[in-house]
Amino acid sequence: MKETTYFSTGISSLLIILLFAGVVCADPSVTQAPEIQGLSTTTTVNAIGLMTETDSLSWQLSNLGINNSLAAPGYPPYDAGNGTVLVWDDIYPYTSHTPGQVLYTTAYDANIVAQAGQISFIKTLGVNTGNKALGQSNIDTQTGITFIAADDGGNVVGTENLMLDGAGMYDLTANKMLCPFGSQSSLFIPPFCNIVQTGSKYDLTVGSITTDANNRFVGDDATIPVVQNYAINIKPYGISEGQIPAMGSAMAYMKVHTQEGRLIYAYSFSQEPEANVYKLVKSQDITYSESSSALGVISSFAKSLSYNSGTSLI
């Protein structure tokens, strides 16, 4: 089993991929709540004049209580079963928590205002709180806009942001993997604390805009990675006589901070070989930020952002 964390960004035809492999890192998903909620909306508008769209979502989910502390335990050491003993005294002494706890917070917001122009607008948004497999999403939204100002001062202004923040304590790898035949390079999935933010903003007098945002963090198998994707594409405004380049400003960004730990063998708690004591250390800290912007006559502005973190079978 190999644990990997990576995120990638692309601007037009430029694609940058950062892959961190061979390190002990993990971002296991959180299991669904007993009751599953789902919501979906579709909005279509064709108008001349004023149009507004506002979206706001905040969601917290834990496999235990969302108000439980994520602090690590002190003394006595935690018995993980089968004689395996953990000690965390160097990092978080004299505090307590429940091993295996995971807490995720995600938030989405969008605000679009078009005035003094002709707009065609369509937006779909879906939220589902159930466990998701590869290729599925917990939050998934797409937006499409074409706009041209009718008078001086007409414009379309929009912002969109998607955030995913996850933190969790150590657990036995076997507790987080459904496949009984998967090889395990580590007995434990170590603690982690990771956050990713993506989004865009634009202010155009004419242009065509599409955005796509989604993430997945709810599941019952740690081998399915946690993901967040965001993309924006701004093109000329098409009319029967030809195309008018987009005019105005556009920006898209990504911010990532990942912190991962290791459980390192320290010594045997007794003369029995299976009674091992492990020490927690912080083994990885990555901070990454990126933004791209364009101002003026815009023939093309395209950016694709992807975050992927988890434990995978090889």
C-alpha cells in the first residue's frame, strides 16, 4: 500500500502536477451519518436588465461528535488491540481524545450580479451526504453564463469559493480498509490536518463563463481518496456575425496546507514482541498557494485545479 497526497493546477494548456509519494501521509474520508440528506437545484435565466444569484453552504461531519476534541492522548498509553500500545507524550501530554476520530468541514459560496445587459444563466447544484465511491461527489455544482452589456456601465460580477478542511487522529489501517487482501505498508493510518481552498472571481462587460466545482470526503474506505476539483473557463461571446472577445477581469486561485504525522516504533512495552510502543511525530508540512488573473481583452482564460489526498492500494 502506498500513501500519497497531491494537487495539480492547469492554466490553458499548461499543466503542473505535484506528486508526493513514499511518505507516510493519509487523508481518510469520514463515514456518513445514519441519516442521509440530499438536495439539488437547477436555475435557468434569460433576461435583459438585472439578475442576481446567491448560494451559501456550510457542512460539518464527524464519525463521532463534531464537538469532540481532536487532541491526542497522554498517559496511560492507548491500547490499539492485539497488544499494540501507543504513546504520544512528546507532542500532546495529559490530554485525551478518541482514537480514530475524523472531522471534516466544507463550505461553498457563490454570488453573481448581472446588470444593464443581456444574460443567459444556468446553474445546477447537488449535495449528498452519503458515502461516495470513485467518480462520485458529495458537493457538485456547474455554472454557465453568457453576458453582453446593453449600456455603458453594464457588467456581470461573480465570486465562487469551495473549501474543504479535514483533521483526524490515528487509527489502525485495517479499520479503514474494506479490501481484506490489500497489502499494508503501515499498521496505522497516522493523524492529519489538511485544508484546501479554491475559487474564482470575475468582472466582465461581455463574455462567456463556465465554472465547475466538486469535492468528495464522505466514504467508508480509506483507499478511496479525498478530492476537491475546481475549473473556470472564460471565452468570447458568440453571435451570428462572429465572436466578441471577453472584456474585463478574471482571477482564479488555490490554497493548500497539509500536515501529516507518522507513528514511529520506539520500544517494546514489555518482553512480549507484540507489545510495541509508538511515538507520534509530525512528518510533513506543505503550504502551497497559486493565483492567475487576466485584465483587458480576454480571448481565453482557463484554469483547472485539483486536490487529491488519501491512502491507496498498489
